[in-house]
Amino acid sequence: MSESAAAKAKRLKDVRHILLYDASKHIEDDFWKNMLIDLSRGRCPKKMTLDANTLYIGNKRNQLTYFYSNKTPEEIAIDLVPLLRQHLSIQSSSDIKQQSDHVDDQFNEFHSRTVENSFKKIKNKKMKHSLIVEYVLRQKNDLHLGWKQSRILMKLIDNALNVFHTHTSNDVEMENGVILDITDIVYENGTFVNKRYDSFVFHSDDEDDEDKALKTINDIWSTYVKGLTDEL
């Protein structure tokens, strides 16, 4: 037996699940690479067991199963690391650093927003959207609006800036990270008006138009709230 063959035999000694061992070759992070090598030898962390076909995470009452016997090593490497990270709350030092860097980036972006006086200079779409939401909520409080009127205002602004483009970022007046006003979008006699486009007038007594608008707005609102929830 040649030396290379002997070395290979030594590496594969005690390996019970060759697919998991081969999957480890497709992982660069040493922590996760060694984790898969341990799994290939049947060494599992707490709350995990495995057999020749399946990996089990959690207790019997709330157990996650991952079938790996019909997957390629590349697929296992892609699937397994985020699965273990999420369901076992395990992180490598590289994961922790990456998460820390992400938090720092978010903080820096938030800090820059709090002193920003130009809506146009804010490039992050979610950040822009959150500023508009904050503006609408302040309008709701200042004008004693109902939720229906507030959502209609939200839709009116979105149409003006993103759909029909009657407005640009230059029309949004900002100071110290807060929207103060949006030019030509006004509240008159219980009516929200985009003075640049007459069809954006919603009258409180026009129930049919309000109901149609509200359905569309509710869809956008639900999508926005779900996006925020996913980020937590």
C-alpha cells in the first residue's frame, strides 16, 4: 500500500457516513468543516442524532429531520451549515464576526440617517420606507387621523414617488433624519390631495373608492410589516 493510500485510509478511519465526510471538503470555515467531519464519524453535539440516511435535531416532540442520503456532498454542505446554525444556535468565530460587522453597518447607516438632511442621499430602500412610515404616523397624530386615512396617505406618497413619479426625492423636505413635508401632498377638508395629479384625491364620503384603495394599501402594509418581522 502506497503512502498516499495509507494516509487516505488513516483519514477515513472511523468514518461511518462518507457523504458527510465528503461534504466537509466543500466548506471553507474550519469550525463547520470539523463539525461535519465529526458527524461523519457519528460524533454529534447535544440535541442531535443521525443514521445512514437522516439527521435528527431536537427532541421527539419537536424534531427536525434532514434526509441527506439522496443528496450530493455539495448540496449537503450548502444545506447543513445554516440548518445547524439556526436550530442548534451554534456559530463559528467567523459567523460571529460577520454578524458583528452587519450590526455595525446597520448602526452606521442608522446614525447617518439621523443627521441626514437629504432624502435623495439615502440609498437604502427599506430605510426610505421607514422614514415615510414615521412621517405618516406623525401626520396621523398631528391631524387626528384614523387608520384608514393614514393608510391612504401612505399609498398616495408611494404612488407619487414610486409608481406615477409625480414627485422625486427632491420634493421630500428633511431635517436631522426626519421628513418634515412632501411638496404638493396636502390635507384639505378631510381629503388627501396630490396637487400634481387630480386623480389622487380621496374623499371621505367616497366609500367605494376608499375601500378599493384600502385593499391595495393593506396589501402593501402587510408586506412591509412582514419584512420588518423577518429582519428581527
